Amino acid sequence: MRSIFYASSLTFLLGFASLHAHAQSDVKDTLTSEYARLDTLVVYAVNLTSGPWAINCSTFTGKNKAVTYFVDCEKVSYEVYMKYNKANENLGKCKPCYLIRLDKNDSIVSEGPQYTDCRIGTIKEYYPNGTIKCIAMYKVNDTGKWNKLWDRGYCSNRHGVWTWFDESGKIIKTETYKDGELVE
């Protein structure tokens, strides 16, 4: 009876180890595997302006001293403006992070690993209806060093397959890049 128990235990452990190893290789295909332990931060992909604006956010008169707040050229309250402004401070805290960009309606625009404003891995961009617009691959910084990313060729450097989709999810175009150069 013991030998059956040990044999079944060994079979279970070998099966679990195989499943675990397979799961680990699958993890490499996920968006966050490039930087598995990153904090997730949120920013807004909006244009923020404030000041003594006259009619809209593109007309500055200088006469009106009252401060007016705009999000994407739409007049908003101070509280609404500060919601977006406060969240956008996360970009400076992203060293590195898994960054989620939202539009002013809190719908996702893009997501993926970044270091401040440098894209450093697989990024997904979305249409307003929530379907994937593009899966873009940037060079992954596997050195563990985060200084001088631009100089070292890691900041938003296209590297890998880029796939574009239409709003129904159908692939419309693919391109392959290596160190920023289109290769196919």
C-alpha cells in the first residue's frame, strides 16, 4: 500500500513540477512578465491646462485674473482638474512601473511597462470601445540598471513584432523591428 502511495505521490509531484515549469514558460508570454514585480500606476492621457483663459483653452487674454481649469479643452472644476493632475504625478514615480493610461472617461488607452515616459516592453493600446488597437514591443531593459536609458538604447526603442488590429479585432498589419529599425 505504501508503494502505491509513494508512486502516486511521485507521479503527482512530477506532474505538478511539469505543470509548474510549463506555467512559468507561459508567464514569459504575459505583458507583465518582462518586469514581474512592478507596481501598477495609473495616469491620464489628457491635456491639462489652467490659467486666466478667456473663452477656451487656446485663447489667453491676460486680462481675466481668475484661474480656469481645462481637461482636453473642456472647462472643469478645480476638483476634476486635480483628479487628473494628481494621477499624472505617477509618471514621475514610474521607475519602473506597469503603467495604465486612462482617458477622461476612465477607459483604458494603453498599458505596459515603462520607466517615466520611456516604454520598455510590451505595450497594449486600445480603441475607445475596449478592443486592442495595437500590441507594440519595445526593447526590454534586462540589465537592471535604469540610468541613461536614452543613451543606452532602451527608451521607447521599437524592438520586436508590432501588430495592429481593426476595431473588430482583426489583424490589419504587422511589422518587425530590431533596435528601432524596421526589418520586415
